[in-house]
Amino acid sequence: MRNLLKKVFGTRRRERRFDAAKQTRLIRWALGMDRINGQLKQDYPTMVRRARDLAQNNDFVTGYLENIERNVIGPDGFRLQSLARDASGAPDAARAAAIRELWEFYQSEEFNFVSADAQQGGREFDVLVLNTLVIDGEVFIWRRPDPASPFGMRYEVIDSLDVDYLYNVERTADGGRIVMGIRLDVRNRPLSYFVREARSDFYQTGRRFELPASEVLHLFRKRFPGQVRGITRLAAAVLDIAQLDEYKEAEIIAAKLQAANCIIYEKTGVNEGLGEEADAAGNVMWDVVPGQAGLAPAGYTAKQITPNHPNSNFGAFFKAVLRGIANSVGLSYNKAAGDYESVNYSSLREASLEDRETYKTLQKFLIAKWKNPQFADFLRFSVLSGALKADFAELPRLLRHRFNPRRFSWVDPEKELKAKQLEYNLRLTDPLTEIEESGRDPEEVLDNWQRYYEMCAARGLPVAAAAPPVDEPATDKKELASDES
């Protein structure tokens, strides 16, 4: 029986395996057993430097950063909505207005109260934080007390490569460890950061000093368990972008050669008269200008060089690669590449909605990890300095707030307003929610309406009538009547 089974099934042992784990000569897939921090120790500085180079020199990445700035920060930045309460728990409109006014003064670009070097206000510093987060994958914000400032605190973005990524200790005296310049306790909570002084033009040359974790805000997206340093958002696309850049450059050079219409002289006979014109290798070169015509030297035949470039498939191939790159950074191809050819309303709306979710995710992350701690510092030091008249016992009530980030207009206002009207009729939304969703403070909007009515009344002007309600979808009344009967 055993021999019969061997004849039928063979002697080779068969195993059930996952195709995803197969190793073949056609797949070059080098894998190691390093944990994420072990991989970062090897690759982090190279990834960051490459991402920075692309941010400086690659048109796609510079456009991507401009896109992110416009849509995440916007022209007005993050707008504060104070939700201050009085002792009874009721909204304190007067105190909320005072906090909002003081915050706008603190964030203004005119006085530059935010940055440690006194060169940036709120919005410009937020742009620096966002760009650093996208390019480096992380941001280290140093909280630096400033007694000379009425708001008591300034901030400095520490260069990510100045946080000593080469400093590693497997086990410290307290049972913790140091990973890429960050001291961790036994539960992997950061205790301090080791930073190199930035006094020269080169990294890893300054004196190393230690900053307690209470003075540093470390912003990064943790994508793997135990990860202690950030990963650039461009990590998956860096090589594709660099290779696509070189391919585009090669096509441009080839196209220039074709446009130049170069010629060569092929020797077909004997001519002793070119000896003085030839170089040491026997080559003869003449400059040719557009429109020039002449005779080939005796014994030579002129031949034209006509490179077939740009390649007819260049555009389609370039677009296909860009689609993958755009997807890796979380944007639609049309938005990332600025290519709106052959799009219709439905596809453009779907892509825009997906892009907006990417922007909103970044906005929520920045608000939670950066703007909220900044507001807490602002309020605490404003009370301490007397810029805001309040007691420390009131801080928990005054700290209530929300930030309204940049929001987006409709793709097709008429269609989307009709849909919004239907949501109102079905009680699926309300005016306050929609005002906040648009990035505005409901208190401010209603105050403006009140001022508008008062100004019209003071001048004896009629108040503009409200817009007529949106028409309901047309319905054949006869059909309804027949259905009811």
C-alpha cells in the first residue's frame, strides 16, 4: 500500500505555504529581523537628507508641500474659538471675547511673539512645524521661557538631525535605555532628549546637552510598536521620485539633441586637408548654428543625427508613476500633479473629498499635539503676567476651547447647497455644526449678523431678505394622487 501511495503522490513532501512568503529567483526581497528602531538607526539620516533634497530641488515635492500648506494651514491658520465658562457653568461671552482677542494679538505676524528668534508669528511658525513634520517625519519643539515676553513662552523647532541619533545605550542605570538620542524609562516613556549644539555648518559636531521631556514637544506618527523616531511621509516614494526626475531629465536632453538637428561627417574617401583641424584623437568638430548651410569636406559625407525623443509613451508612463507616488503621500493624482485633464464632476468631487480627509487628519493631529499645548501655555502665562485678568482657580473653566482649521468650499455650490438643505429638513445637521465645519466661530458669525442688523437700522436701510428656500424635487401631483387612490 505504501509503495502504491509513493507511486501516485511521489516521495517529495508537500507543504501548504503562503504565497506571500515564497522566495524565488524572480523576487529580490531582502528581509531582516531588525526591529523598527534598529532599521531607523541605519537608515534614518539618509532618508531625512534625501527627503530634504527633494523638498529643495524636485518640482513635484515642492508643489506637494505648497499644496499641504494651502490646505492644512490655509491663509488664516488655526482660528481659536474660546468656550470659556463662568462660575455657574454658563458661557462667559465677555471672557471668551477677551481670550480670543488676546490670542489673535499673540499670534500676529507683526509682533512675532511665538518663535524663540522673534522672527515668526503664529501662522508662519505653524507652517514650519508642518513642513518639518512632512519632510523629516517628526518635529521637536523646544519650549523656551522668555520673561521679557508678555506671554512668557517662546518656541524653537530643533533640527531633527541635531537630536543625537547616533547616541544609543542598551541599558541605563535606572533600567531604561537611550535610543537615537531619546532617554526612555522602563515603559518606553521619554524622559529627556540629547541634542547637539548647532554652532557649525555640519551635523554631529557640536556639544551634546540634555533637555528634559517637559521642555520638548515631540510630534510624530507612530506606525510601529516601540517606534521612537518619526519616518518621513516621503519614505515610500523617495526612490521613485528620484528615478522619475532623472528619467525626465534624460528625455529633456534627448529632446534638445533632436531639436538641435545635429550632424556628423562620415569619412568616405581620402582627404589630407583636415589634419590641422583634428584633435589628438583624430576627431574634427565644428560649431553649427540654426539656419547655417555648407558643403561637406572632400572625402566626407554629412549624416544627420535624429534621436526619437521625446518618446511617444513618455507622458503615459510619467503619469502612471506619478499616480503611485501621489497615492503614497495620501493625495489624488490630479491634486498632487496639478493635472485636471479628462476629469468630470463626479471623479473630481470624489478625489477632492478623499484629499480633504487627508488634510483634516493632519489638521487634527497638529491641533492635538501642538496647538492645544500651545494654547495651555499661552493662557497660563497670560494670567501669570496679568495680560489676562483672571485667577489661577479659573483656569480650568477658561481652558475650554476649540480650534477651527481651514475648511473647503464646495465643488458645485448649487448641488451641494440643495443637499445641505435636505439635511436641515431631515434634522441631520444644524447651523452651529455647519458654521464650525466651515472653520468659523459661531459666536463671531452671530455677532457679525447682529452688527449688520444694527448698522442697517441706524442708517434706516432695509435688511436684505433671506434667500428663498431651495425648491423641493419636482413631483408629478397626478401620479401622487393616483398612487394614494
